[in-house]
Amino acid sequence: MLKPKQKKCIEMLICGQYTQAQIAKELKISEQTICNWKKNEEFAAELTEDMRICIQNLAPKAIRTMEKLLNSDSDNVR
């Protein structure tokens, strides 16, 4: 089972707004700790699954946006 800092790290990695250095500073850990966590099978599996869910949730919105852009009257937008 992942520790709270590991879960928070995954959340921050997926959000995409933070560098690894910023995450390490926020969680009061070293960047090397994050590197080590990424090598951990359980951590990596959780990160991959959470990313998959995030992408799956964003895909419909992205497709609708692309469809609107492709159907635009403006050649510059298309």
C-alpha cells in the first residue's frame, strides 16, 4: 500500500503543473526519492493506472473540441 506522500506525488505528477523538483520540495523529500519510487512496481502501476483514468476522462472533451475546430468556418482555425 502506498504512503500518503507517494499518493500525493502521483497526484502532482499527473496534474502536470509541477516539476519533479517542485514536487520534491513540496513533499519535503529528495528528487532521488521520487526516482526511486518510480522504479517501485506498486508506485509505477498506480501512476500508470491514474494516468490512464485521467486521459480516459479527458478524451471526450478533447474530441469534442477537435470536432468544433475542424468544423469551423475559418480556414485559419481548421
